[in-house]
Amino acid sequence: DARVTQTPRDKVTEMGQEVTMRCQPILGHNTVFWYRQTMMQGLELLAYFRNRAPLDDSGMPKDRFSAEMPDATLATLKIQPSEPRDSAVYFCASGWGLFYGYTFGSGTRLTVV
Amino acid sequence: AQSVTQPDIHITVSEGASLELRCNYSYGATPYLFWYVQSPGQGLQLLLKYFSGDTLVQGIKGFEAEFKRSQSSFNLRKPSVHWSDAAEYFCAVAQGGSEKLVFGKGTKLTVNP
């Protein structure tokens, strides 16, 4: 089965450090999402792209977060500087559109100490 | 703003028993509705979705859900639960005209032998 690949699987970093999370969407999928999951807030949409163009990043703290798609096979989510409150599991998902459903990766568990 | 409510944080059932997980949404128009399942340490997997038409939808793994407009509900059911169904279940709704999914906080299912 095709899958969305996220790296790293786990990341522990110190407050103030830069963190980059990567996502390889399923080949051919034209829509990519970044979600964050915490116990308190649940699943929150951070940003999403269609055909590599950002469509909505209103859920993302702009001062420290950035999301890009350098090419169709790679999406990145960067946090600089990281803070303890950024500790969460970050999921990437890709698909062809809402009707077809989206495939989620296994997530990156980020711990900022 | 629309929202999704899953009233039950945790449900425990015996293997072989029937299951119903509740989901209520608040949205003016007919929403697009989804159920996802998340196993520990994994991403979310789409179980089923409702866009229009027959209000009883069938999904994977023997799950079904019924859309009830009058109750603003989209409850997930399974006639006989298997131990492998133990996981966390998320109801989600798509905003009209948008690809963005708004998730409920999830219901954790425990299956007793």
C-alpha cells in the first residue's frame, strides 16, 4: 500500500532550537495537510497546500512556524525557535481531494525541553 | 464556527458486543462527515464518509454510520466488536467549500476479552 512518509519519527530538542519535519506525500496526490495533535487541543489544522501552493496557513503561528513544498515529493514544516508548548505529534496527510479521503502519515512526535 | 462534539471520551465494551460511538456537529448546511480511526503510534485511517444520498453509509472493517440531520448527528456503529478494534476514533466535518477537516476530540475504545 502507498503511504505518507514522515521523518523523523521522534525528535527531542532544546527550547530555542530549529526543528524541521519532513513529509513525503503519496506520489500523485495534489493536496497536502499539516496537522498537530495534543492532548488538550486535539487535532488542529496548521496548513495545507494544493499543487504545492499554500492555500491556508491560518492555523499556524506565523512568527515561528513555516511550511513549504519545495517540490511535489516533499513538504516541510519548520519551527524556529522551538518552545516547550510546541511539543505535540505533527501529522502530514495527502490526497486528491475531500471526496477521495486523505491518507495520514504516522506522525512526528516532537518534544521540546 | 462549526464544531464537532464526541461526548464520550472513553468507552469500554466486551468483545462481540455491539458498539455505537456518538458524534454531533454544529453547522448550518449539510456538512461532509467522516470517521477516522487511530491505532496507538499510528496516523489516522479513514473508516467511512458521508457526502450526500443514503444516510446510512458503510465503511471498512465492518463499520457503518448514520447521518441524522434532525439530530445533527453522525454516529458510528459496529454490530460485533473485535479486540483489534481497540483504538481511538475521531469524527470530522469538512467546512463548506473547503478541504479543511475539523476533528472532534476523539473517543478511546477499549475492548475487553
